[in-house]
Amino acid sequence: MPFGLDTLDFSVLVALVIALFTYLNKDKLLDVLKGSGVSDSSITSSSLSRDIVEVLKENNKNYLVLYGSQTGTTEDYAKKFAKELMAKFGGELNVMCGDLENYDFDNLNELPANIIVSIFISTYGEGDFPDSSIPFEDYLNSLDPSEKPLSSLKFTLFGLGNSTYEFFNGAGKKCKEKLIENGGAQLIGEYGEADDGMGSTDDDYTNWKDKILVVLKDKLKLDEHEQVFQPSYKLTNLNEIDNSVSLGEPSIHYIPIHKDEYLSYNSDKHQQLGPFDTNYPYVAPITQIKELCNPKSGRSCCFVEFDVSGSNMKYSTGDHIGIWPSNSNEAVNQFVKCFQLDESKGFSLTPLDSTVKLPFPAPTTIGACVRYYLEITGPISRQFFSSVAQFAPTEELKAELEKLSKDKNLFHSEIISQYYNVADALLKLSGGAPWNTVPWEFLIETIPRLQPRYYSICSSSSMDKQLVHVCCMVEQQVISQDRVSTGVTTNFLKQIECKENGSTYMLPPVSYDLGGPRGLYNKNKLPVYIRKSGFKLPSNPSTPVIMVGPGTGVAPFRGFIRERVEYVKKQTDAGNNVNLGKHMLFYGSRDSNDALFMNEWEEYKKMLGNDDTFQLHLAQSRVPGAESKYVQDAIKKNAVQLVELLNQGGFIYVCGDAKNMAKDVHRNFGEILAEQKNISYDDAVEMLKMMKVSGKYQEDVW
């Protein structure tokens, strides 16, 4: 026997090793044994290694796709790219797609010479890497340019960003610079960039992808064949639906069979413990919901108050809240009709590759998946048409899909401009005939995961410690006489508002299952989590603050002012002198009927002292008989005072529309600085750029 042990001793030793391994990996093993396939966390390999080279070798991979994503969009594009590589070059390429946060990169230079790495990275905030990819950024910053430690690495790179921000695609550009200049890595093909600010992300990706596939085909000597879908999971139909099956729960933690295992509470306060995140949201009760707009406005804006006191979640003034939506009954019915699906059918998924994670909690049902897990009402991509063409029920429809997927202008006029979702578009093309030739496996792998919607918090963490306030404009856009495009989350909230207040004003043209899976959302509850933001007030209350926020862009500024009100109250109660800097708010609305929080602004002014402390400058664009005024106009009108505040070290905050308003506001600040300081416009813009770098000019725009 080994080590001179007898049979009994050796058996005991083996048993101890197995027991230790089981204990250390009990959560993952329990997930498998209880039928969930995998946990919400990513499975990497049988060794559970963070060593990216080891994982590739263990799983016999010869191509690597990595992504850094903040909201899920970049992850979606990376997975699309990986799937297309497999579909076109299957048999030659064995592709691994993974999140940057799951791996260490100290031995990245040890990748086999024939492996190319495709990196997809989004930009968050002012040129920053996504939160989960900061360790990767730290690794890139540690590279020594004198050593060129990545000289054997070959990579492609695609960045996703928004040109309305000063540091457009900052993360992608930093990644490219560090890999090439510091690491000595070789960029294959063109560096690609997507611009969400111009609404061209999908076209930008498609154009880059088509070029890069040609380069890769030549570089790796690949033989291309017609796209053939290769599933990443083995799908098994269920004979019964029991408590191990997800009916749409936002996380495995809420599935009945797992509740005792995962849902832990603070025994003293009965607070549900986190940490809560995109994989594990907190189901929070709505304690107040009301309409903010006057019916004369023809618009609807819901004010919603969530109570998070039953959790250990904390937020800071200026943060965002993510709210999980669900698809409407009408959208679900249309999707089911299009693909001839049986909503009641249950199924389980088993990854065919240990580097692949489940896209949602499983086992589950088709109905739950369509309602809670798939983005069935989102915009369609040309990539989807190209992929689904292989399953078209007729050759004529296949040719039409291929034609639309290759013609950007035609696709825009026929599909995008009509606000069609997947089912609408396919049924329109087929004249209402079903697409029952499209496999369910293809749909769950190709249609993106339904993502939380993010809103600026309009409450103060000092004044409203356990309450999170949100205001959101309800999206209902009439496309034609029989079609209305609706926002998913905003109309869900509006239906709750109408139900609670007995109102029919702007009642959504679609309906939702307000109870949620197994009644989880009964009594007006929704899954939420707090996303941290850098959009923060100056730490010194005496610093002047300039805020610009038309429409619901005013949301974080309500939180800012409530924060200052609470500060003044505490200082006054303690008998301290208050030295508060001037706070100027430039707020725009159409007219008085859709102006938000107008009664509150007057109360805040009284609480803060007077106009010397808080000034509201209201700009209204659609007052009958009056000249249209926008926040940009109000800024120019107050040029002298604004420059005085900036000379005192004042901060600028802008929240709202990125495409037009934020650009115009930035230009106007440049113009008034140039005029008041008697400098060139270019020098003024450079000053604003430096303010952004130092955090004195902040934007929260979309």
C-alpha cells in the first residue's frame, strides 16, 4: 500500500479526503444533487480552477472569448460571437466563453500559440471598467512595458460604449493600449467600437464581426460551412412539476426546495441576509405608489417607494436601483403562438461543457422561461435574423431573413422603425403562419436574458434610510392603430398604481401577472438590488452645487436636496452653525402638468433657508402662448452666477437624456466659460474635461 499504510488506514485516509472535498464544495454538489444542474455561480472546470490556461487545457478548448459586462449587454454580444464561431467553424474551433471576473491572468502569456483571445469590454461611468472587471484592469496596469510580458498573446477586441460621455469607450481603449504597449500583445484585425449614444450598437458589432471573421478564417486556416446551430445544453423533458422546478423565481434561492438552504435571516431583526446582487435580488415590498403627472399632461410618471428594511441592503444618495421586470401576458401569448410552444411543459438543462453556466434557474417550465427569463420584447438584431434563417419554415422565408440580415437600411425600415419584437416580426413576415420549426433550445440560447431595469434613486439615504424612492416615466408609444410599444417595467408599475389607487388614467394596454411565481410578488413586491454609483454630492456641504435634470433626470437631485435638508436639520438640532454652499437646480418639463415634485421644491427652499442656499430654475418647453425654454436656455441666462460658483470650486451634475440634452448642456457650459473668462472655446472645453477627470463634472445619462 502507499506510504506503508495497511488497507484499513488507507481506506480511512481516502474517506477523509473525500469528506474534506465534499465539505469544501458542498454548495455546488447540493445544486447538482437537488436537480438544479448548477448554482447561479459559474462552473469553470472539474478542478474549480481560476487558472485560465489550466481550464482551457482541461476542457480541450482552442479559442477563448472573454467579456467584462456591467448590465449584461456586453455578455450577450460575447456569447453571440462565440456561438457564431462554433456554428461556422464547428469541428475546428472549440470555443470557451467566460466572464473576466472568473479567472486570474498571471500566466496569460502561457496560452498555446494557436489560441486567439477575443475580448469584449463595456465602459461604465467616465471611462471606467465594469465593476466585475476591475481586477482585470489592475492586472493590465501591472504590466511592465520594459518586459513585454504578453508578447506571445494574440487578441481581438470589441468595446461597447456611449459617445455622449467624455471618455467614449474608455475601457476598450485602455485595454487596447495596455495589452499592446505594456504587454506587447498582438491585435488581430481591427479594434471595434459600438456606440450606444448613436443607437448603432448592433450595426457596429455586425460590421466589426463580419470583418473579423474573415481575418480569423485566414489566420487560423479555417473552413467555413453554413451555420448549423450547436446546443450548449442537453435538454430533458420533465414528467412532473414539483417544488424543485423554478416557476420564474429570480434566483435559485427562492425555489421552495432551496429556501431553507439559501434564505438565511438575522434572528434578532428577522432581516434577510445578502449580499444581494444581479444573481440574488431582494424581493422588496412597495409601500407607496402614486401618479405624479396631472391627467391634463397626457403623460404618466409613477412614484414608487420600496421598503428594504427587511434586508441588510444599504444605499447611498445618488445610487441606482435595479428592478426585475416580467413580460406581459400579451407578449407571452404572442411568443407562444409564434413558436407553437406548450407553456406547461417542464424541462431541465445540463451543460454539455463544464465551462458553460445555466442561463437561468433550472429545471423550469417553458411558460416561466418566456415570462420571466427571456427578453422577448426587446429590439431584434440582424444577427438574430441571420441565425434563425436556418430554421425558417419555407425557403422563401429563409431567403427573406437572409436578405434583411445583410441590408442595414432595409432592416431598419422594415423592422427597427416598426418597433417589432421577435414574435411580431416573424409573424409579420410569415403572414401569421407559425414558426414551429425553430427549436426551443435555439430560442433559450439566442434570445438574451431578461435584465433588470435601472433607475436613479430619488430619495436620501440620510433622510430615508430604509426606503428607496423611484420615479419613472411610463412608456406607451402608439405605433399604429392596433399597435402600442410599451416599456416592460414602467407599465408593470403603472398597473400596480392603477390597481392600488383605483385609477384608470393611462391604464396600460397590456396586463401582467402581478402575483409572480408561486405568489412571490403578492402584496406588491418586486425583486430589486442596489447598484452603486459615483454620482455623489461633494463631501464638503459648503461646496456650491449646480444640478441639471429635465424630466425624470431630476430624480437624483431630489435625493441630493433631501440629503442637504437632513444635514441642515441635524446641525441645527445640535446647535451648530450651518455653512451650506449654494445649490442651483435647472429643471425642465413640458408645462406645469408634468412638472415633478413642484410642491416639494418650495418646502425644501424653506427648510434650507432661502434663495441664497437653494434656487430652482424651471424651464418649460410647451406652455401655450409662451416661448419654448429648455434647461440649456436657463443655463445661459444665469451665466455670470454659474461661473462665479465654478470659481468657488462648484460641482456640476447632469442627469437625463444623453443623445441631445447632455451634449447641449456641455456645449453651453463651454460657451459661458469661454465668454465669462475671456478664453477660447477649446480651452473652456479642456477645463470641463479636467473637471470630469477630477469628479467635479459628473453625468448620469442614458
